Amino acid sequence: MGSDHRRNKLHAAGWVVAVGVMGVASYTWQLHLREVEQRAEEAERTRDEVARRRAVEERLRIARELHDSLTHSISVIQIQAGVAEHLARKRGEEVPPALAAIQEAGADAARELRATLSVLRRTEDVDGSGLGQLENLVARARAAGLPVTVTVSGAERPLPPEVDQAAYRIVQEALTNVSRHAGQAHTSVRLRYSPEALTVQVDDEGRDRGSSGSDGHTAGPGLGLLGMRERVSALGGRLHAGPRDSGGFRVQAELPAQVAS
């Protein structure tokens, strides 16, 4: 009886020790897992920080290059236009509207460059260009001899900054293309607001260019149209650009009224 009792006590003690060892092993394993998870999280944070730092460095490099390459050129354009205007007035001549348009475009380019450089030097992606500047853009186009009409339909409302900026840039590039490739063709700009989207449409009444690719509109995806497509695609919208059946050219972009975060 005594030996059986001792064996039972030893057996019970063995179980207690085994349970204790298992508990210690489990606790040690949990600590190890927690340490591994913390290391993984730290590695992920470090990788994100390195990626962000590299992105910031690249933005600053681009900002420096833009500043060095464009600021001087824009200043020269403004100065030369100012000199030409001064000489015309001194001779008692009427200042050509195109010259005034050049000065205004130069001032606007300088403003946009400053805004772009400011954006590149911070982490946000919004600059000072939007549909609030559309009136000035159209006025400059008219002063340069391009007849432009603007029509707005639907309930106007504030748009996400990315959409607002993209809409302005699309109209800006479309008007530039008309001036380059369709001369002084009458051009209409239409903005249609709906609950889900903003539609931007720019039509010019230039001659029927067919499909021969005789001018820049149909000669392939130029950088301007490519930039439009990239902007629209990044927002989840749709872009159509091509000759109209009745002649001329159409650019139409459908931009979402809300941008997914």
C-alpha cells in the first residue's frame, strides 16, 4: 500500500511538472510569436518609411529640375512680351491681342509653376488649377484669336480636388490642341454635372481631317492626349478623343463625382 501511494504521488507530481513545463513552453512560444510579429511590423514600417523618403527625394529632385529649366524660360517670355508691348505703345501702334495673350499666359504659367513646385515640395497632390480658373483660360484663348463658347448644365457643386484639377487640365490641353492643329476653328466647351459624374466635352469645328493623320489630332497618341488618358484613368473615369462625323475633333471625358479614398 505504501509503495503504491508513493507511486501515485510521484505520478501526480510528474503530471504537475509536465503541465508546468508545457505552460512555460507555451508562454515562451507566445513570446517568440509576439517578437516575430513585432519584428515583421517594424520591418514593414521601415520599408514604408524608406519608400516614402525615396518618393519625397524624387519629388524634390523633379521640383529642382522644373525650377531650373522652366523658371528662366518663362521669365524671358514675359520680359520679351513686355518689351514688345512697350515698343508698340511708344510707336503709337495698337498692341496686338495675341501679345497681351502671351503676357497673360506667361503670368499664368509662372503661377502654375509656383503652385506645382509647392505641391512637389509637400506630400499633397493638389495644385492651384481647377475649374475656378476656367474663365481666365477661355479669355486667354479668345484673346489669341480662338472663338470659344462655354456651356454648363446640371447643378454645379464643389468637386474633389483631383477631379476639379483634371477637368481644367483636359479643357486646357484640348484648347491648346485646337490652336495647334485646327487654326481658329470655333470651339465649344461643355460641362455637364450629374449626381455621379462630371462630363467634360470640347468640340472644334475644324475641317474634316478624315483618317489620314494629316495633323496632330489624328497622327497618333500625342503626349497631350496621353496625359489626358492617364489623368482620367487614374480617377476611374473614361475618355474618348477622335474626329467627329461632321468634321472637326471631339474630346470627351467622364469623371466620377467622388473619388475612392
